Amino acid sequence: MGSLKQRKTIRKYQQKDIPVDLLNDLLETAFRASTVGNMQTYSVVVTRDADRKGKLAPAHFNQPMVTAAPVVLTFCIDLNRFSKWCRQRQAEPGYNNFEWFVTGAVDALLAAQTFCVAAEEKGLGICYLGTTTYNPHLIIEALELPELVFPITTVTVGWPAEDPAQVDRLPLEAVVHEEVYHDYTPEDIDRLYAYKESLPENRQYVTENSKATLAQVFTDVRYTKKDAEAMSELLWNIMKKQGF
């Protein structure tokens, strides 16, 4: 458990391949993750080819780890495979809806995180790409995803070429609620975010962006309401286009 507490996100990788046998073993381990109804409503697209990585890169705002990592894994909600099995066995599936989109997302993310833990135990480094749901249409096109298949997260994987410092996390009491949810008082918020706000790098973000508080960096610069609403509309439209 101690090693998990020391984990770090790795964005720079050695130019060293990941053996197919190792990767497949890690994926088999990941597929032992919990799954709703033992249905495994997910698929994983493995990208090693440089040209294909180049096609994926714009969807992820051309972050350098997409093309530099030896392997890029796109974890997808997949109701296509299970629905086809149902129809071939004289059963009519009803999985082209939002409920099963969410179910597939849960399945896929459980598998993704299990993969990441297993990969880090073998000395590999990983980085989740939150950009996956920003431009799903570009990923769908690059990976030729059919109806009822939808990219939900991407993980870059490789042998670390850096040893970055750990980033901060909120204290346990900020996240854990005993028995029922206990809402936060203004004093709680001040106490729970004091360490994050005190960090030199976060103070620098505030100064660099000419803001009064760290929260304003998040709301006004990093993750604005305008951007979130635009991406939400895109996400919903692409979901429908993919058959959900």
C-alpha cells in the first residue's frame, strides 16, 4: 500500500517499447476488475503506430505524451459487442440509452484504473488524458469506432523518463463522510483548502493569471463555464450520433 501512496503521474517516457506479452498480461489483469452484470461493456484500443498517434494527438490538444509514449490506450464504452451477441442469440438488447452509457463508463473506468495500478507495479508510468471527452468525435474518427462505442478515457503508458514531485491532495476529512454527507461550513472550506492555497506553485498560478484567488484560476482560466457548456453540448450530440 505504501507504493500506491507514493505514485506520480508520468508524462515523459523513455524511447523503449513495452513488450506485447507484458502489455497483454496487464490488460488481462485489468479485465478482472469488477463489471456490471459480468457484461464487460467496454473495449480498449491499443495504439502503437506513430501515424495513428498523430491522428489522435489533435483530440488531446497535441499534448506531447500522446506521440512520445510507446503505447496509448483508449478505453471505450462498448455496447456494440454485447448487443450483437444478444441479437445473434435471439435476444433483443435495449442498451442504446443514457443508463447504459453510464454503466459502460463505470465498467471502462474500473478497467482503466485497474490497468494503471498493475502497470505501475511493473515499473511503468501512466498519464490519464482528461481531454478524451473534450473531442470525442476526433477520437471516434481516428479509431474508426462504430455505433454504441464511445471513448471515455485515454491512458499513455511507458517507462518513466522523469521523477516529478507528487502533486497535492486534499486531506482525508475533506473527502470522507461518516454515515451521511456532512456539508461544509465556510470555516471547513478555509481549513481544507489552506494547504493547497499555500503552495508556492499555486500562488504563482494566481500571480501569473492576475487573479485574486486560486479558485478564480480554475473558474476563469482553466475550466470556464463557457467552455464546459460548449463541450457538454458537443458530448451530448456525439453520444446521440453514436447511437445512445
